[in-house]
Amino acid sequence: MDDVLTRLGQILEERRRANADDSYVASLHRKGLNKILEKVGEEATETIIAAKDVPGGGDRQALVNETADLWFHSLVMLSHLDLGPQDVLQELQRRFNISGLAEKAARTQTK
């Protein structure tokens, strides 16, 4: 599955340099980081709302769709900051076999 993220990261980099009139991604980059962060926040909220509905019989596909939107806009954010999906995947891989509690404690100590 990380092949999908790798390819999407490549496409986002290509679109970043495209004409803003022809590319949604390019238009977000032209509008700047604050607009991109606004979209990430919007998608995060929509994902949370969709997730809250699932236990009561809500639409599971709606949750998947909103999560895809959140991931997509998060990748646009990373791209804008000269990062990519591989940076996140490497960090997740680094965390394998590390207790979540120990990892969180280590992050707290380094701040």
C-alpha cells in the first residue's frame, strides 16, 4: 500500500508546480500554508463527525471517504513544507516494537 502513497506523493509534487487554473493542488499551494491548514482542519472535523456516527449504524464508507480527504490534504500540507509520505512512513516504521507509552514519553523528554 505504501506504493499508493509514494505515487500520490510524486503526483502532488508534479501538481504543485502546475498552473493553479488547471490543478486543485497547485491552487492550494498558491493560496499558501494557512489555506492548506484550513483544509486539513476541515477534513479532520468531517472525519471525526463521520467516525462518531459509525457505532450507531452510520455510513462506514463516508468515514473512509472523509479519511481519504484528510490524508490527501495532509499530504498536500507535507508537500508544501517540502516533506512527503515517505517521511511519515519512515517515522511510523521507526516506532515499530516501541511501546506507545514509551514513545510518547521520549517525545515529551526531547521537547
